[in-house]
Amino acid sequence: MNALSHQVKNVSFAVVGTGGAGAITAGSILLEAAGKSGWYGLLTRSVGPQIRGGEAAALVRLSTRPAACMAKEFDILVAIDWKNADRFINAMPVASGGLVICDPAAGDPPKAVLDMDCTIVRCPIGELAKSIQGGRENMIAVGLVTQLVGLPVADVMNVVSSKLGRKGEQAVETGRTCIEAGMKAAADLGKAYTLAPASEQEESRWLITGNEAVGLGALRGGVRFAAAYPITPATEVLEYLSPALASIGGALVQAEDELASINMIIGASFGGRPSITATSGPGLSLMMESLGLASASETPIVVVDVMRVGPSTGIATKSEQSDLNIAVYGFHGDADHVVIAPLSVADCLFAGQWAVHIAETLQTPVIVLSDQSIGQARVLIDKPANMAFLTQRKPFVDTDKDYKRYGLVAGGVSPMAIPGQSGGQYTADGLTHTQRGTPSSTGKDQREQMGKRHNKIESFDFGDYWGVCEGDADSDTVILTWGSMTGPAREALDLLADGGQNARLVSLRQISPFPTKALQSALTGAKRVVFVEQSYSGQFYRHVRSHIDLPFDVRNLNREGPDEIGPEEITTHIRDWKDQ
């Protein structure tokens, strides 16, 4: 194979193997080393539904600028083994002229790989690992990619020392030796891809997942209690919060199921502690009755829904945006609440903090709609700016006489007493109630309390946080999307501009209450609008259409998971439309 003589601004590679082979660990080491060297990067993973032993792959993209989504094709594919690879190999096509490195002892590559226009190189990965006492195939893979991409060896070795240090000095030395062996094996191939010089960075970049970021944002917002029931792909939110809460005097309790977890956070919030839980679609379904209780009793809580492919159990390890309908419309009765969606891994930090601010300020449940594609993605980002929200409930002052917990006050947000406050006793349950909280069956009380809860949310100033507008503001072509599809749409803008065609992007962070006026203003001058969403039935398109007129040519680029819509597909869709 001839080494490429030119530098590249992006390089993508995948490391595949069975679960437990260490493919994802290898990808994580390489990503972290690239960050220390000054590059940006993104790691996503492809795993099967098995607890252990199924397929696993680390998909990594390194770039000289922030990476908004995973690459369409991969320059390098390193196969530790081919076991179960047929289940996912079609999802990681190797680019024309790309390189596949595999162990001949692991058998022939799957037909899908043999059919690719790539160079297949046999490398005795297993033998190299066995020749080193305690050697691991995944560390050989790290060495192969380090050499082929041209990552600074010192940075790779430093990361290995950090990762393996807790296992002892011998483990670190073995890892280093394996990497050197992998680099030597790849040396005869030349450097297949040489990354352009990394950018200067004033301070270290953050290496963080969307799940970790939303947890950190919640802590910054004031959350001090979480209740958890593990579920893929949301579990990492709770794993992050458990030690983080303990370190600042908070607590996380693992509940017996989703029903218990949401009722725990309602109770904790009633007692004065800002509270959160995290789940996925199946868990959110179970939480619906209690979410209605939080709405009716005006108890602030945050529920993070890291969406996965549905319905039912679906595909637990893949991404979709199909929980929009249940999050917005799934409550029985007219239960007012707020739904927001982070636009990227970095935006998960903001969304977590903003959600707590909204919940505590408005005394209402807030659902954060993240998904697997950003929740479990590990990304190198610039250090985010600190967001300052004055998050505080409207407190009950015990000098108040004649306390009305649900009083019809200006703005709709009435004082919330903490249990034990003198004069602050009230009933908080799901029944229609009077202004004092006493259960009632009159139409008057129902109308008053429904109006109170509705108006406080509808009249709240969400400011400029409702969404983002990017690209050519004068273009009559608009990509309209929400949540995690913002990343591919952003890169589609760049691809269109490279081809001499401009467009603009409008992406919603505020899903409910719907930002009608803001979106109408953002769409001024549009003639063509392409909706982009990851749902089979076009839930986002239908949601937008139910709130505003669409007086322009409209197309909906929508698809169910797990095959994600990429920037190239969006670009082709728009170009084909313009050419007709």
C-alpha cells in the first residue's frame, strides 16, 4: 500500500470485535490522545443488545475543527476479530481506497467487507499480543491506528498510563509494549492518513459524553437528589450523578423500577430538593401517571429521556427521535409541562441546567429529550461557557397569613412551602383542588387551576434559547430540524456551501410549549423547507404543522432508527429538489 503524501483535515476509523475484546477501550484511548494533541474528535459505539459477548465497535472521527456527527465512511477499519461482525458491518462502510486490517487467524472477512473497494491487509494481531506477556489485542490495535494516523506517540502513551495505571506498573508497561508492536506492524504500510497540524489551544479540551454533560448541567442548576432505575442508553446519566451528588452533599437512590424512581423525585422535590431522574422510552411510558401528578400538584421535577429505537423494547443500543409524541402529548388530561431537547453533546450541558431552571422557576415537570446518538457519544469540545441562571422557587414566607398554595397570583407561580414550615401546610395530590389545595369537584376550581398552570408556562419568557438559526440568513432554502439532527444539518450547510449553494438552518431546542412566534420569524422569506427527523411517522413535521401554517414548498426527510440520517443525504435531498 502506498502512503498518502498529503495531509487531511478529517480521518475516520473503526475498531471492531466481540464484546469484551476491548474495541471501545481502544477507540477511547485514541480519541483522548488526539485531544491532548490538539484535535477535535467524536466517538460513537455500536454494540449489540447482549450484556456481554455480542458485537462491539468503536467508531471514531478526528478533525481539525469540531465534529458535529460521525463520518459516512471510514478510512481505516481494524478488526480484532470478525465474530458477530455481520450484524453491524454494513453500518461502517470503508471509503474507496480505504484500509482494512484483520487477523488471518480470525477467519475471512465478511462478504460485505470483501465487496468494498478497499485494501485488505492481514496482520497477526492475536500472535503479536500473545508474544507479549499479558498482551491484549486491543492495545495492538491502538498501535496500528497510532502509526497509520500519525498521532503523537507520547500523547498516546500518556493516556495509556492514565487508563491502566490503577492496574499497576506492569499493566502499563505491557500496554506500551503492545502499542509499540502494533506501530511496528503498521510501519511497513506507511502513514495512510496524516492529520493536518492540530490547532493551538489555550486550555485543555473537554472529553465528555452527552449523558455526562446533561448530568453536570443538572448539578449546576441545583439538583441535589436523583432516583434511578438503570436503562440503556440513559444509565450513564445516573452513573455520573451518583458520585457527583455524593461529593456535594446530595444523594442518588437506586429504585426498584421507573414508577418508584419518579415518585421518589416528586417526594424529594415536595420536600424542597431540586430532583431529577433519567430513563428511556419504555421507562417514560411507565412514568406518565406520576408526571401528571407533578403537573397537577405543581411540583418541579426534571426527567431526562435518552431516546432509543422503539416501540416497546425496540433496539436498546441505537438512536431514534420517536418519543416526541409521548413527551408532548402522552399525559392524560390537559397536563401542562415543558419539553426541551439538546442540540449536541455540548448543548446537553446547557439543556440540563436550563431544564432545572425552568422546572424550579415555573414549578412544573420538564422533560429533556436527548437520544442515544448524543447521549452515549464521547466528544472533544472546547470548554463551554458558564451559564448563570438565577434558579429559585418562589418561596413561602411564614409571616404570610391565609396561605394559598395554589393562589391565583400574577404570573401564575404561587409560593411553595416546605413541609414543616409554620403556617405552610397544604394538600398536594392529583385531585382538582381549590386555591388552598383542598380537593374539589367544581367546574370553577377546575377552570381556575387549569388556567393557572397553562398561563404560567405560556407566558414565560424562554428568550433566545428556543432554538438556533445558522447559515445564510438570506437563503430561501431552510433545513428545519430539532435535537440531535442538528449536527448532521450543520455539516450539510457546509457541504452545500462548498458546492456553491447556500441554505440556512433552523433547529428547535424548545419543543413544548411551541415557540410559535419565534419560529415564524425565523422562517421569514423561506420558499423551500426540508424537515429532517429520525422518526418513521414524521412526528416533528406533524408537531410543527399543528402549530403554524407552512406557506412554502415542504419536504420531510424522515426515517426510523437505527440508520441515522447524515449530512450527505440531507445535501443530496436539497440539491435534487433544487434541480427539479
